[in-house]
Amino acid sequence: MLSRIAESLFWIGRYVERADSTARILDVHVEHTLADPWIDESAVSRSLLSVMGTPVEDGARAGRRELLEVLAHDPLSPSSITGALGAARENARRARETVSSDMWESLNTTWNALASGRWRAVAAPRFFAWVRERTAVVNGLVDATMSRDDSWQFFVLGRSLERADMTARLVDTRAVPGVGAQWPLLLRSTGAYEAFLRAYRGSSTGAAGEVHAAEFLLLDRLFPRSVVHALESAEACLEALEPQPRRAGYAADARRVLGRARTRLEFSSPEQLLEDLHAQMRAVQEACSQASLAVGERFFPLAGAVSWTAGRS
């Protein structure tokens, strides 16, 4: 398939997942700050912005309003919810001959609702719930309307890389001083709480509960939002896109990077991961970034980085 189409589908998967996961992370943050009236909101917001890769300059204000503007409503930033969904819509426009009409209409309708600005006046938890619903609709339409060919593999590859990265960022908020959301809240934010209770038949509080919750979100091979499951899905997509039977090693740089990241997690105990949680999650994020660069160099080297600006139609 054309590298232009492949790149667009890859980034649609990444941007839709980024919007969904950012909404989940912000939902955890807002609930956590509202539940604790003594929390230092500025310190927490600065820590969260640092985890999300958008640190605040010294002296700049960083309250809840500024946090939501940067990570939820900024239409020019692909790191924000609005910017990511706008970028997904733009990439769908570029690949209009490949994506289904239902998928295009869903992304276009979502972007039009965001561009109107009416969601800025809505309570944050309601906005986050709407974003999760809209991204779930897009993913459902992809599952229902796309053939399982290379276009599907590129979409799932992008989604899996972004999911591993964003789940690592969500878990990383547990390790950052001043943020420290509880494990039950992290499980609920990923939609994992009920699945966790069925798997472990117990509470997620206390020392044993923390170990089990970390194991579930990081190492579980059956839960689709765990880091290991997302990395395995990305590896499977790479193998399907470029099967290369070899007697030794892997030719693709992306597969080597992801394989090392996955095995480093799988051969560590949950207790070891908790001891150095921040460094472990940073390693996962760096691996996803390196793998994304390797995918771009291998499959769409002439296209360059995907960018999006307001005003394009």
C-alpha cells in the first residue's frame, strides 16, 4: 500500500488512543484533587505536566485551569485531547479512499463538536466521559468495517504503541511525588477494576493489593490495556507487516526495541517494578518512541513527521 496511506492509518491509531488515554489520566487527576482539599494543586499539576511531556516553565502558573487548557482544549497541540482528535480527523481526510465512511463521519462529527468550543464550558468529568465514548465509537467502527489487511495492521500498530506509552504514563503518575493517585483509581481509569477483581478476587489496597494491581496493569497478558499486552500486539503487527524468517535475531529495529522492553518487564517481578516504578515506566515510554521512529524510517521514510495545524480543511 502507499506509504502515505500507511502513515495516516498509523497516526490515526496513535492519535485516537492518545485522546482516550489523556482523558483517562486527566479524569484520575481531577478526581484525586477534588477528593483531597489539602493537596497542593499547583505542584500536582506541574508533576502531571512533566509526566505527560509538557513541563511548565519556572514561575508560570500551573493550576487546574491551565492544566486542562494544555492537555484538554489546546487545538494546536497534538498532545492535547482536542489537538489529537483534530490530527486524527486530518489524517483520516488524507486517507479518505481507505477509511470507511462510518469511521470518517465519526471522526469528523467529533472534531466539529470540539471546534465549536461548547465543551470548554462543560464540567471536566463529563467532557472526559464524552471523549472516551467518542474514541470507543471510532475503535468499534474500525473493528467492524476494516479488512484485516495491511491497513488494519498499521492502525493497530499505532494504537498499540500509543496504548503502551500512555498506560506507562498513567502508572507513572503513581510514582511522582505530589500526584500519587491510589491503585483503585488507576484501575478504574483504565476500565480494569472489574476485570482485576475477577482475576485476583481481592482488594487493590494494602501491600499485596498494590503488587497485584501493578502486576495487572503492567504484566497481564489477557487485559488489552496492560503494557505487556500492548507491546505484544505491536510486535504481532510488525511480524504480519514484514514476515522475515531468520535463523537468528530480528532485522527490524522496531521489533528489537519492543522485544527488549517487553522481556525486561516480563522477567521482572511486580515487587521489583514497584521499587523503581518511575524509571521502569520511563524506559517503556522511550522504547515506544524509538519503535515509532523505526517504523517511520522503515515504512514511510519520505513522508516525514506528521503535523497538523488549525485552519486546514
